[in-house]
Amino acid sequence: MNKGLKRAGLGLVGTAVAGAAYVFLSPKPTSRLVKTSFSGGNEVAINGFEEVVQKTSVRKDIDYHSAYENGTFDLIRYEGEKQIVPTIFWVHGGSFVGGDKADVFKYATSIASNGYNVVSVNYALAPDVTYPVPLQQLEEAYTYIAENNDRFRLDLNRVFFAGDSNGAQLVAQFVGIQLNDNYAPSAEVNQVVPKESILGTILMSGPYDLKRSIVESSRAVNRFLFKRIGWAYFGTYNWEDLPVVAEASPLVNIPATFVPTFITDGNTGSFETQAKEFAIILSGRTDVTSVFYDRSEHTLGHDYHFEMDKPAASATYRRLITFLRETTR
């Protein structure tokens, strides 16, 4: 064999081995792969979206002056007859390592058209940042708006917090902190939202306990991915038994006080078991609207609710709007 080709071949083998090793020595390769898989989201616009858009206006990429990257939000404002409407803070998903506020734009706009202002928040992604930075950025976003509300003219006396996928976990923990003293001290998030102003939460397809997501998964590839997602978010390979992991789980660190909640998940390849358990826990503390479907009726994946061309997503959306109207005062 030509010596140059032999050296090149050995170089390729070495590169492949080094690449494979890197997957096991760092969460970054898997994080990039997961981030790519979430790129663009899975939104399908509601039927008649053109009319929805006419009822709203949008200001994109407003800087909330975060100490970290991705510190921007979109403000989707209702432009109908009502002058003062409640505010919904939405936190996007993406397994802590991906996703963007743009991925929920159509859904958030549809909700806003029913008489709500929606603040869709971006935050820095793991592994560039680790727990609890996204929670701290949600505090930053709210505080910035509250301190500059003469510009935004939002009703902060009636607010909802909403999230999809890992955004649902972030919302559950953030609201738990706001409502319960010393709920998650390691997060170093302040109680900046007046308790009486929080009307409810919207939790969609959330992994409420990341450790359980590994244990309960029957697929080796999912266990591999969850292991590295947790590594990226909590900052260490052996993260499962860290005290902050239990602190971050509302299934372990159960909030004593909570607010009316809308909760849903798909029944295939998502976190339905955790969602149902959390719904039962919360029902002992507050009013809960649970939306789950039997597989014999619909086969629904993770974040199914964004696929508004499907009957189940449309039905869930209608129940969500009913929840918002019934909970708004």
C-alpha cells in the first residue's frame, strides 16, 4: 500500500475513534444532534391562521438585558376590542439544549387572538450554560418587563405561565418558587412575581423528572440521550443523584401551594406517565384540567398539541382556551 494512503487511512481511523470517544467524554456532540432535531419545531398553523394574525401584532427579539445569551422575547399582543387583557409568559422546549421561541410562534399567536398578550421567552441553552440559568433568565425577563411596563402596557396583575416540553418543567419549578418560600434554594431565583397575580399554569408534554425519564425508558437510545441531556443541563456526567436534580423535579420536590393548571401530553414517546402523576398531585392542591387520550382513540407523540391539522390537537386547543377563559378573572 502507498505510504501516503496508509497514513491517511490511519488518520481517518484515528479521527473516527477520537470522534466516538468525544461522544462519551462530552455532552456537546449529542446536544448538537438534539438541537438540530428540534430546529424549526413541529408547528402546524390553526385553520384560518390568516384571520388570527389580523387580531394580533408582534414585536420580535426584544432584549431583556440578560446576563446570559439568548436574552430576548417576542411580544404577541391582542389587538381586538378589549383594551386590558391578561398576560401569558411562554417558555419553549427543546430538551434544554435546543428549541427557540420561534418554534411556538403560530400557537402563541393563536392563543393571543382570543384576548391575551403573550410574552414568548428565549433563554441560553445547555451545555453552554447549566442549571439554574434558564430559571434565572425567566426571572430576568419578568423583572425587565415589570420595570419597563410603561413601554409594554401589559397587565401584570393577571398572568399565566406556560411551557412545552422542558419549558413545562421550567415553568412548574419557577411557579413553585414564586408561590412557596425556600422551594428551590439552589436555583437562586427570587420571588419577583406577586403570588396573587398568578392565575394559572399551562404545562404541555413536560419531563417533570429527568432522572425518571432514563429509568422508565424502554429504549437504550433514549436512555443514552437523556443521560447526555442531563449531563449538559446539570453539568456533570453522574448527575442523576445530585441534590439539585431532586430539587428540580416537582414529582420529588412537590410544591405545597400551586395554581390552577392545564396539563396534557401525548401517549407515545413522551412523558405521559409523569404528566398524569403530576396532575393527580396537583389536584389535591388546586383545580386541574387534564387532557389525555387513549391510544385506541389517537396515537399522539411528544408536543402533539402543536400539530393543529390533527383532530386531537384541535380538541386540546379548544379545551385550553376554555381553561383560560374560566380561570381569568
